[in-house]
Amino acid sequence: MVRQGLRTFLELQDGIEVAGEASDGAECAEKAAELKPDVILLDLVMPGVDGVGAMELLREAGSTARVLVVTSFTDRRMIIPAIRAGARGYVYKDVDPAALAAAVRSVHAGHVLLEPEVATALLDSGSGSGAEPGPQAPPLTAREREVLVLIAQGRSNREIARALVLAEKTVKTHVSNILMKLGVADRTQAALWAVRHGVTPNDERTLR
């Protein structure tokens, strides 16, 4: 019923085409290989292969689809593995329909999109004794650190520019420098680096 409702709504959205649907993780991976979607809306709890298992299958198959998790679970024991398995976004099933369509478009555009509670869980998971030791942090400037924190919170360049009172072009430059210094390919990897190495807010302005 949830899938049918999502499909009916998304098929009415301009610029969005529903390529197919699947009932579990294994079928999702099979359909993805056949249909090659740009974005996959994925639940975490499914019969057989669950959401995290499905993302592992997608990665092994070389799928380039960006995964947007749509679930009702807020437990960090489910959130953290999903993000680390490659989810580009995480929203709840009670999300406003217009916000869901915006989330699909945002993830398709390459942004990391996380609910505030999810971003908090990720930051908390990396801020305590559980943070991965890793190598010495590269020499990020104070501003780059602020930008990295907001990337880890799933903020877009426009939102970061607004929060830090910067030009969006300046934010893009900071993001490029951060990716280069961390040696990562995209914003998702930068966000995970921040989580794993305990990069947490040290300025209230980053939380606005």
C-alpha cells in the first residue's frame, strides 16, 4: 500500500518517471540492474534481504543509483549502517509529499539529504569514544570545518551559504577544498569522514 501510494504521487510530479518497484532487497537489486534508475527509494526493513543488504548488492553490482531511504525507523542502530552502506538521503514515511518530491530531486542532484535527527545521530556517533581513530586530520581552516559540519548535517550549498552568511560561490570553493584535503570524491564521503573522525559543531552559527 505504501509503495502504491508513493508511485501514484510521484508519477504526477513533473520531471520524475517511476521506472519500477520491488517488494524486497533482492528484487530491488535485480530490477536496478535491469532498469538502471537514477534514484532508488528504499525501506530498511523488508522480507528477505533488508535495505542495508540491498545497498550492498547494489554496490557490488556497480549500480550508480542514488539511494533515498524512506522509512519509519529512527533508531540510530538502523540509521548509522544505512548511511555507511551508501544512502544519500534519509527521510521518514510521514514526510510531506512535496518534501518527498524535493528530496528525490535533491538526491538526484548529488546532495546529501538527512532529517535533523539523523544528522544528529551521525554526529553523535562520531563524537564520542566510538569515533574511528584514522589518520591525523588534514589542516582544515576554521571556515572549512564549519562548512564540513554543515555538509555532515545534509545541508545544500545554498543552505550553508545562508547559515554562514557567505556567497554560494564561496561555499562551492570551500567544498572543493574540503574534498581535496580529505581525499574524498563527493559530499557523502566527506560527511562520513566527519562522522568517523568526530568532527562536531564548535560554533552555534553552524546549527542555525
